[in-house]
Amino acid sequence: MAERKGADKRAGRGGAVPAEALDRVRAALGRAQQGGEENAADALSDLGAIPAPLAAAALAMVARESGVAALPLLVTAAERGPQQLALAAIDALGSLRAPDAALVLQRLADGAVSKELRKAAKRSLFRLQTAGVAPATTAETQLAAGQHLVLLAKVSNPDGKGDRFLALAVAGALGAVDLLAAVVSDRTGIVDFRGLRVSRNELAHRVSQLLPAGESLRLVDAPPDYVRQALWQAHERNRLIGHPVPDEYYRWAGSIGTVGQTFEREPVYDSIDAAVIRWNPQILEESGQLFHEPEFATWLIPPEEAEQAVRNRTRARQAGLILPGQAEESQGMRLVDHLAEGFFDKERRLLYKRRLEQTAYVLLTSGRLLDARRAVAAAMALDPDSRTPIARQPFPLEMALHTVDVLEVESERQRARGGGLILPG
């Protein structure tokens, strides 16, 4: 130990790398070698406690003394560290004659956010290639047809705002797994994004923690290319409308991979025949019953658009025009119908058609075939080219009624707390 400390100090005099900085980098290496997201984060924290120039110099020195054993720390620093540290890690990777190092450099050369990092990765990769070192091609780390090896792909049903979860787990270097999790909106694109490097043993637990507690959302398996396509399409929506993309997305975008098989329609139609749905009108008639299912609890018309319908129905009840237990339609009260007809214009019909198809896939994959068929029937009727008017579609009418009922209950709660008629939102 004394001999190493002496060597560290001599290195410090020649290369301005104090022994304390080297000890911190060695500690970071020990954490990174244990694997898992927390250890990787702790390793980055250890490196971040050192001034950037010293951290870069110490990292290079520890890489030289540790050789291939330094790979976990170098990969973490190269992919997730600040630029100066990442450049030092990329340079050090170019000195390791290991196929796994070449694989990481190839990934950075293709997908690093910074142009400078991509150029550095290409230089280091070229050094390895001229030394006869090619990227690893083992079953654990191979890239097949330009795509990363996907271990898991999942989607959730959309919530009432059109937001849903997407998850992709991709095999990384050294047996690690890159877990990518996103919240995407069918209006604005990617609204939240997280990337985690985890061990295979951690993967199932991490995936179980992605969704918030509750019964309305559930994750199900999906084709990997479908998830990839959904991520790229969401990012394109961000670009088209100018909605900012979470910074974390760019850190991990290189792990998404390219889309091999494109999906022209939602995958639920691979299992449910649209023609069978058309031939059985009873399925459409039952589609309003979907609002008894937890997946549709948050499907509401925005309060600001439903406000007048709620006020009118409340006034009618107070005036005795609507009697308890009597249907509004039998009394000529079509307030809810008017709300649905006014809300579901051509754009919204298409929007909710897709939401219903995506929910139908989740219902089908969860083993609820009848509910999935009802959702498909409602989706097909909402198609802008459908000739079925909104007034004859149970699903949008039930959604309007569900909205008014929910807002009336909330209004009563607000009034009981000392105010007048107040609508949420």
C-alpha cells in the first residue's frame, strides 16, 4: 500500500494527479464493477467530486493500471459523464484491446448526442480496428440487423389525456441491461424519459416500479419494433410542434435501435378481425359498458368543454324538469348527446380511435377478449370515414354522460365545502 501511495504521489508530481483523486476513481471503479443503476450513479458521484481535469487524468491512469477490469467504469463515464470526463473515458476505451470496448465505441460513434463525442469514439474505434479488435458478437451483446438485442418491450393503455408508458430493455455491454422508459403523449410527443443501466437480476423489479399505483394503467408485452416505432414517432411529434424533449432522451436514444418491421396499423388487428366486428352490431351496442372498466375511469371530456352541459343538467334537475330515475332522452333532454356531438369533431374522432385501439390491445393481451372487441368496435365507429353518427354510438355518448356525472359529483363536493357551483380544472 505504501509503495502504491508513493507511486501515486510521483504520478501526481509529473501529471498533477493527487493520490486522493486516484483513490476516488478506484472507489468509483469498485462501485461500477458491482453493476446496477445505484452503483453506477454512486460511481458518477465519486467522479463528480473531483475537479473535471483531475478526474479525467485520474480516470486515464486507473484505466491503464486496471486494463479490461476498468470497462464498467469507462462505459459509465463515456455514456453518462460530463463531456470532459466522457472524452477521457472514450480515449481510454481505445487503449483496451477488448471486443466489448469496441462494441461500446461503435455504439457511441453511432448514437452519442455530442458531435465531439462521436468523433472521439470513431478515433478510438479506429485505433482498436487497426490493432485487429472488432466489436463483440456474442449472443449477449450482438447487434442483429443494425438493432440492439431486445430483452423486453412493453406498452400501457393510454390514460384519459392520451399519455401512455413505453418500455424497452436492451442488452448492453458486459451483460448489463439498458432499461428505457418513456411517457408519450399522442398530442405533444415524449413528455418524460428515463434510462437506467441495470443487471439482469434487477430488470423485473425495475419494470414493476414503472407504473404508478392504481388499477387504470397496466403494462403488457408488445413487439419490440412497435415500441421503437412509437418512440420515434413521439419524438417526431415533439419536433413538429416544437415541444421540448427531455434531456435524458438524448443520452439513451442510441440504445433504441432502428425499426425493422413497420406497423401501418395497431397490432390489435393482428388478432381481432375487423370484418367480424362489422358483421356483429351487438358488439358496438355493448361498447358503452367499457366505462365500467378501470381502464376508462379517467376518460373524460375536458371540464371547460363540459361545463355548460353540467350547469344545464343541474339547473334542470333543480327545476324539476328531470326526475330521479327517468332518462333524459325520454324527457326531451339531450344535453349529454349535444355534448358528445359537439366534442367529437373529425380530429378528435381520429385521436380517440387510436386510443381505443391501443387500449384494445392491452385488454386483449390481458386476456379480456370481449372488452377488447368492444373497444375495437367503438374505434371503428369513431373513424372519421365511418357513417355512423355520434348520436348512434354508445361509447362517445357514455363518455359524455360519464364526464357529466363525475363533474356533478365534484361540484357537489365543492359546494358542500362552502362555495357555489365550481367545476374542477
